[in-house]
Amino acid sequence: MKFSGIDLHSNNSVVVVSDEEDRIVYQKRLPNNLEQIRAALAPYRDELVGVVVESTYNWYFLVDGLMDAGYRVHLANTTAIRKYEGLKYSGEFADAAYLAQLLRLGLLPEGYIYPREERAGRDLGRTRRARRFTSMLAESTTRLLIPCAMSQAVQPSGQAAREELIAGSSIGRGAGNEVGVFLVLRTRLIVGPAALRAPRIVTTGKTREHV
């Protein structure tokens, strides 16, 4: 019997195949090319009990491609795994081997593999929730930072202060609204009001100096 663990990254995957005694029989870093990964697993296909894929943002192509090829695929719920504590070795190859070992032991926390037709709605909902959270975080942080920033320099109050903070800083311009204010105030607290002012150019004779 063989077990495979795949440590999936943005542009490459670490593929490990181990036996029933956790001895590594294959390990290699491969580009995120479905054909290359399937070719690497092909020699062990008849013996493979399953293939564990790490649950990352880009798992769809790999899980779908392996399932289409007839492999039994498991999606590892990485947030539920106490990652690699007590292992003698660490690193991406050890991580992939550990996924295979958890599968062999029957201890693998698994994530749900959403049907393809349901993923678009799920992804849209996650994006909306993430945007709402970011907006709420920026607004809350801004409300906390405004009193601290205002204590460093006298500023107009209310909407005028917000507009001046954003318009007067290259850091805030383009971000807009609460996020822009958040970025400007955070910088003001860290490096001081001077960091938000554009340098003045002073002409003295034939030279121009930044002040």
C-alpha cells in the first residue's frame, strides 16, 4: 500500500509517496502542472490508497484533476492539524510526508470538497465577507487612531479632517474612505506628521533643494 501527500503552493507542489511503514519511495518538487503531477503518481497508482492535498486557495485544479484521473483524493483541513509537532525534521517535504502519514493512520482531518457547481456562489460569499471585514477593521481602527493623531497636531474636525488627511498625503490618496484614513493615521503615529508632508522644493540660485 502507498500513500501520497502533496504540499501545495502558489506555483509548485511538493509530492511525496510513502509506504505502509512511512518509508519515502518518491519525493519531488514539481510545478503546478496537472499532467506532471499525475505522471509522477502514475507508477504508484494501483497501490495508492489515497492522495492528500493541502487545502489552500488554489486547490481546485489539483483536486479536480486527480479525481478526474480516478485517484481517491482527500482535502486536508490544515487548520485542524497540529502541524508537525515533535517531528524530527521540518520543511515542505516533511510536511507532505506528514500528510501521507496521517492518511495511513486514519487521523487526517479532512475538509469538504465542494461540488464544482456550488463553488462560484461559495467564493462570492467569501469575497463579500472578506471585504466587509476589511472595511469594518479599517473603520474601527480609524476611530481608535483619530484621537491619538489629533493630539500630535491641530487639525480641523469631522469630514474636513478626513479629507485633509487623505488629500494631503500620497499614502492616503487612491485608497479612499476609511482605508485611506487608516493608512495615513497609522503612518502618522509610527513615523510622525512630517512623514505625511510632501517635500518642499526650494530654489537657491541654480540649485534646487528638497526640504
